[in-house]
Amino acid sequence: MNFQGSRRRGEDGIAMVIDLLLSNARLVLGVGGAALLGIATLAVKRLIERAGRAADEEKVEQKMAESWEELSLVSASPTLLRKGIEGVVMKHVAKASRQKKADLCQQPETASLDVQSKPESKSKRLQLCVLSLQERLQQYYHTRAALAPREVQRAQSLALDICTEIQGFLHNRHPDMPLGEMSLGGSLLDDLQVVNADHACLMVPLQLEDSLWRLIPGEETLLTHPLHWMVRRVNLEYFPRGRSYWDRHLVGGYLSAEAVVNMFSKAVMETINWPSISSTLDCLVRPVLGGPELRLEIRPSSEQEGAESSDQPLFVTMLPVLRQEDVVLTAQPELTSPWVNAWHLSLYPWETQRLAQLDTADGGCRRHVLKVLKAVCRLNPALRPLRAAPLANLILHLSDSEGDWSETSLDVRFQQCITELIGYLEQGAMYSYFKPAVNLLSGLTEDQVDQMGFMLYCAVSEPEILLI
């Protein structure tokens, strides 16, 4: 591939750099590898050309969208990461891009009469040049990560209404079922939800007799998995089966999480008169069937909240839980499959509590950084496989070595999180802060790791690309 014959003299330097890289790549990678590298650099070169092209300011947003699409095409060749070439390419391209940006900011006002006639468009362009990373992060947090209090209150109110209806139904239909007080939990309650208040968790605590049941840590079970706990029925010689309500869900002497979920699916999801509840709450409530989760979809009526909000459903997940001191076990077959007896040890309460304690002790912005990272991963297709747990543990690990988490260091900590995350992806492992035997990246495929690694490598020199 040849990039000679540029239309402008200012592009000669960039073309020479790219041509030099490609010529050397042929020697190292061969024709096939150089072709892949050429496709990637061509897309990035076109991105830089578009940034320096003099055009009407009305087409800025359209060009940004096209540039983002071409950047996605670049990430379609993630295998270049493992050949150590992307660092060289992005280093030179980022340097040239910064030079182009500086030239744009220093252009004389007489360069274009159209810009003078449109002060609003000019101010937007100058704002992109002037804003620091710290200011961009603050802007991103308030516009993308943080939720409006009214939106959070609306979601919590709907979830609590559903909670009241379900608990009342179970009390009337199954008065002998030993259940604790249902409550909301998860990110919506802890102010860690980002982008949209679109999901909530309804905790359904099961009450077990201490003398009849024993919670066995995952390391002591036959599964030897630290997050897969089991609940054993004990003292059968003194208290035979039938003395406990939950004996009916025993499988091989253990309380089966899958059997408990199936019971709630039949007793709640398939039995409650949802049209009647929808009429009572003035919203559409229906179960989401066909999956392992106990999930409800709620859509507010257009008369109550407006047509726009009715297009954003709220998903409420019923989660059977067992609590013993600071241990919280959840019935989530999707996480413990194929073991029907296994319960999942939830580390979320420990992680959330630790982050809150650290921020309270030094007035830090750890939760602030976590919400920004969660929003970035949710809105960026390449980073979407990264869930909240790895991001929270990333910050917890970083807190052990970094003491300055003040609001003024938000940009430094954000860039450091990107660098640390690249290191974890290269190793293929990020171990849990509270359970070092657990690899939080074990569920990612090789292709997902490559895609995320490429995007993060690009963000090392230009972190603003994550805030688009």
C-alpha cells in the first residue's frame, strides 16, 4: 500500500512516517502482516486528514461520527497488539494528531470568513482545544456517569412498589414460607449506577434455622471454587427431613440454589396476575421469561411519566439470598452452572463498603472514578465486556499503592487506571481484592481481550477518545 501523492504539503511528514513503518513491517511481518498494518494505519491516517481539512463548521459532528466509525475499523484488527507494532504506530500517529490539533488552535482568525459569521460553532471548536483532561472528565461525569436525582427516585419508587406487591402476594399465598423483609440492593441503591437508571435488584432473604443448616465455604467443597459455596443440611439424625420448610428443595443433602430459583419462578413469575398489578401501579409490568434470572420489565405509562421516559424500561431482578454475618450468598444459576447445589458468594457488599470507607477517610474520589470508568465501558462497544467488579477491584488494588485520591487528581488517577488495566489484560488475569484465588478476567474471550487492549492502547496517548 502506498500513501504518496498527498493533496496538501502539510501531510508529507505523516505520509513519510507511515510509509517508513509499512516498509519496515514488510520485512518483519511479511506481506500479509504488512497488509493488516496498512489497513489500520490507513484508517488512522484518514482520521488525521479529516481533522486537518478546512471545511464548514456545520459538518463537524458528522465528521466526528465518521472518524469514530473508522476508529472502530482499526480496532477490527486487534491481533496487531501481540506483535508489538501498535505502540510504534500509535506513538507517531498520536504525535502527528497533537500537532494537527495545535495547528488548528493557532490558526489566524482571517483563515475563514465562515467561522467569523458563526461564533457559536467557533466557540465549540475552541472549547475542544482549550478543555483539559480534568475538565473533560468532570464534564463527562456530570453528563454521562451521574444520574439525575429525579430519575433515580422514579426508578426506586417503581422497584419498591413491585417489592411491596410481591411480598404481599407471597405472604398471602405461601404464609408458611420463612422469608425476611424484602428490600432493594445493588448499584441503584448505592448510587453507583451510570448512564441510565434502568435496572434494580430486589433482595429476597431466605430464613434458615441455624441448627439445621451450615454454610460451607467454596474452598471446603468438592468444587474447590472460592465463590461457589454450598448449604448443607445437618443434624438429620435429630431433626429428620421435613422439619425445615426448605427441606423440600434438598438435592443430595444440600439446599439447591437452582431448585429455589425454579420455585420462585413458578410461585411469582408464572402465578401473579401481572395485568392486575399493572393496572394498580399505572404501568406495564411483565415477567421476562426464558432465562435463568427472575426478571421483571416495567414500563411507566406515557400519561404518568411522558412518552420519552416510557421508552426506557426498568428491569427488576429478584435475587434469593442467604445471609450469615458478613457473608452474602445469592442464588444465581447463571454464575454457578452446571452445579445445581452451588450458591454464589457475592463480593459486591465488601467492595462497595471498602470504597466508601476509603473515600470517607481521605475525602477521595474513588467512587467518582469508578462511575466514570463504568460509563466509559458501557458506552464503548470495545470495552463493554468489562463489568463493574473488575473496575472496582482495579481501584481497590490501585488504592494500596496510591494515596492521593483528591478531586484535583481525577485525571491522573484516570490515566493510571487505563495503564494498569492494560497490564492486567496483557497478563490475562486480575485477582480479586478479597479473594486472590479468583481471576476476574477469566470470563473474557481472547478476541474480547484483544479488542479492549487495542482501544486502551490508543487511549494511553489520547485518553479523550474514551470520552466521546
